[in-house]
Amino acid sequence: MPALNHYLVLAAILFSLGLTAALTRRNAIMVLIGIELMLNAANLNFIAFWRFRPNPDEMVGIMFVLFSIAIAAAEAAIGLALIISLYRHYRTTDLDQVDALKG
Amino acid sequence: MNTVNYLGLLRLLAPETVLTITGLIVLFFDAGVMRRQSIPRRQQVAAFLLSAGAMLAIGWSRHYSLADPNSTSMLVIDPLTQLMKQVILFLTIFTALVSLESKFTPHVGEYFALLALATLGMMFLVSSVDLLMLFVSLELTSLSLYILTAFQKDKLESSEAALKYFLLGGVSAAFLLFGMSWVYGLTGETNLIRIAGQLRDRATDPVLLAAMVMMLIGLGFKIAAAPFHLWAPDVYQGAPTPSAALIASGSKVAGFFVLARMTLAGLAGAEGSGVWNGFAPGWVPVLAVLAVLSMTLGNLAAIAQTRVKRLLAYSAIAHAGYMLPALMAHNTMGTIALLYYVTTYALTMVGAFGVVAVVEQQTGSDAYDAFTGLSRRSPALAVCLLVFLLSLAGLPPFAGFFAKFYVFTAAASASTRSLGLLWLVILALAMSVVSLYYYLQLLKQAFAVDPPAGAKIIRPLPATLFTLVFLALLVLLLGALPHLLVNKLQAALVVSGL
């Protein structure tokens, strides 16, 4: 059976992959996917820590994850809505071309 | 069987309940009864309903129960949190009244309902002492503010600002959550007080320090401290001006309060040290880095601006830098100084954005040129602008002077070891002098330069003008008699602790 360390390393890798995607991708939707990956890495951490606690009767960790999944869903919905409203103006979701505001 | 007194709970959460119901009433009233009315009329009714609801919430926010220090509760409702909630509710009322001036959306009901929801998130944020509650309310606030930023759908800048705000906010929320997961893993607790109890003997654990930095990244974004400030100038400029006013005021108050709660209560025992020549790892040196970067970058970038909303954004970053030393002092005096600073600063900011909203609505621009000769075109507005900007610059007798004074004395007297935080105070004083330059630059445009030929007289709505004058008087009053607010904060802090 995998130990706690394995889950934590996996979560850290997922988080780094998500951060890389969020920072390097030029497409707004890919950035959004990167953010979702980072949030899910944190969720994985919570579940792993909860599962390997001395007393798993305490539901704190799993409750945290349920809430954060719901929040991530809301966040994705709002993110996509914002991307659509941007697309109506620019006709693109490429972030390099979105540059009306600077200074 | 554990029986819960639901009536008592409801009484403690009366302000939040009232505000939620107000938001729904505003939404349905606007969609139903007011549907065929003109937009200004709908705005007036919605703003009136929201203000009435917020006043009711303020009236019902006097109940509190002092928390048992060993409890695992998720919320604290004590005199201090109730006082901060009242401040936030007042800021929302002012924002709603300033919104009357701007015509940026036909979706009036949704706009005012979202103002109520964002405020609700801030109120829960102030009360939360549990990582879960903190994260949920932070997201409620942020998600509402993203939508409020995008509200001017016909304007390209509004969508662009909202998307940038959202993407950076999403990354910072992920950092916050990841840091929280490690804190939970290390301590097995999500309650801040209990976390502090667990941390006391292993404050220099490197994993804990990494988790702490991640959580501070998440909150540093919320208060727009450099280097997590990149969203602020774009959002302040692109968002509809009233939305920007709420982001600059209420969200700032809640953000700083929760940062104070997180560091002073949750991470107590892991302070480290930020004194000159005596750094030790912990959250104080992290905040020191943020403070130095924010003060320097905010002030220097503000000099180069030509648009007032962008100027206010960079000055907001600088002000976040001034406020952080009060937190780093981590004593009662520092906390009082921080809360006084952030409250008066938020009032000033709503006022300044209110003036910009009026000028922008009537001239179509927020560039410096639009403010040329404002003193001839609208003397009342120009005087209000003068009060707000000089208070931001920290000149007596305005509230901003005492705010800076308290923060700097708290920071300077915090530690007697070598030079203590004096090095930060010296930097902050030097940077305040720089800030005077760009505020005066704008005031020169408004007072000393003649208006261009054919410039129109600017006439704000009576309700907006009344709000702005009231805010200006408040800034003057809190500057002349700062103890009015300080005594209140002190009394609340002594009873509740943080």
C-alpha cells in the first residue's frame, strides 16, 4: 500500500505542473485548467493527510475537500463566463493579444 | 445529545442573515416590481433597499458572545469583529450611494445583489477563525468581486481587467489552499487558535515555513502587496468605478483583518524577527520583504501615471506597504494602529473613487486632463478631492496623518534590540515624501490650472454630493479627534483579544 509520502510527492508534482501551465500557457482556458490542477493537488494533500491521521473519525480533512471541490466548480463557472465576455470583445482567448491595460 | 441553541446562533448571525435577505430582496424587487422603470429610478430604489438592509444589519450587530479559548468553533463573534463588520457595512452603503452616479449597466438588481454578497463574504472573513471558514468566505468575496469587475460588459477594459483579476486570484487561492493543506497535515487542526498551540514548539520546521509563505502569498494578493500587486492597477482602471471603490475599501479592510488574525493568532510563536542585522525565519521577515517592495514600487510607479484610477491603484499598493509594519510590531498598539489605518484609509478611498466616478461620468475620462480646473467647474467636488488626497498623503489635520503616526510609532517602539523596525519606518517616511509629489501634481491640475475653454460645469447628483461631503467631514473629524475611533478599537480589542 502506498505510504503518505507517495501521495504528498504526487500532490507536489501536480501542483508544480498546474503552476507551470498557469504561468506559461497563453490560452486563457489552459491557464484555467492549470489553476484547477493546483486546487486539486491541494485537495489530494487534504485527503492523504486525513486518511493517515491517527484518528480518522475526525472528518475535518474530508469536509475541507468537499467544500473546496464545490468552490472550484463555482470558480470554473465564473472563469469560463469571464473568458466568454472577453472573447466577445477580442475574438480570441490568447492572453498575449489582450493588452489594452498596461502601465 | 449535544443540543444547539439555534435561536442564540441566529441572534449572533443576525447581521449576516439580514444582509443575505436584503440581497435577495434587491434582486427580486428589481426583476419584478421595478422592471419597467427607468434605470436611474431602479438604481435609486435598489441602493435605498441595500442601504436600509445594511443599516438594519448594523443595528443588529451588537450581540456577541466571548469565545471559550479551548473551543473548536469556526466563527468568533466578539466586540472587535462586530466593530469591523460595522465598518465594512458602512463602506458598502457609501459604495451603493456612489454607484448612483455611474450608468454602466442595465442589470441594476444583479449589481446591487452582488454588492451585498461581496459584503457578506467580507463579514464572514472577519469572523472566521478556522481555515475552512476562512477559505470559503475569502472565495465568496473574491468571486463576487470578479463579477463586479466585469460588470461593464460593453467596455473592453472591464472584461480584460476581470479576467486578469480572476486568473491571478485563482493562482493565489490555490497557493493559499495548498499552504493550508500542509498546515493541516503538520498540526492535524484547522482551528487557528489550536494550530498556534501546536506550532509553539516547532516554529522553525522548514516545511511549516514553506506552508506559511504559501498562505501569505494568498493573503498578500488580497491586500495587493507587491510582488502580488499585478492585478491592482488594471482592475482599478478597468472595473466600473463603484466596484473599484469596494475593492479598494471593504475588501482591503477584510483582507488586512484576516491577515492580522492569521499571523497574530494562527501563527503566533512563528514570528521570527525582522530587526536590522537580526533576521530570524518566520512571518515577520516575509512581511518585511512585502512591505519594502510595496512601498518602493507603489510610490515610484505612481509618479509616472497619467490616469487617476491607476494613480490610486499604485498608491493603494504603497499604502499596503505602510500598513504592514504595524502588523510586524505584533503587539496591541500595532494592531490598533493597523485597524485605525485601514479604516480611515478605506473611508478616504471610497471618497476619492466617488469624486472620480462623478468626473468620469460627466467628462467620459479619468485622465489628469479631465480634472483640469475642477475647482472652477465644481468647487465642492474639488474641495472633497483635496481632503481625500491630502489625507492619503498623510498631512495633518486629516485622518491619514494620525494613521501614519500611529503605525510608525508602533513599529519604531516594537523592538528595542539593535535598531528594531526603525529601518522600515525610515524607508516609509522617505517614501511618504515621494507620495506627496504625485498627489500634489493632481491637485495642481485641479486647483491651479485654468479650465479649458468650453469645459462644462460638473454637477453631481445631490445624493452623491452629500455622501462625498459626509465622507470628507468624517476624514477631517477622525483626523482632528482620532481618539474617537482609537478608544473604540482599544476597548473592543481589550475585551476580545485577537
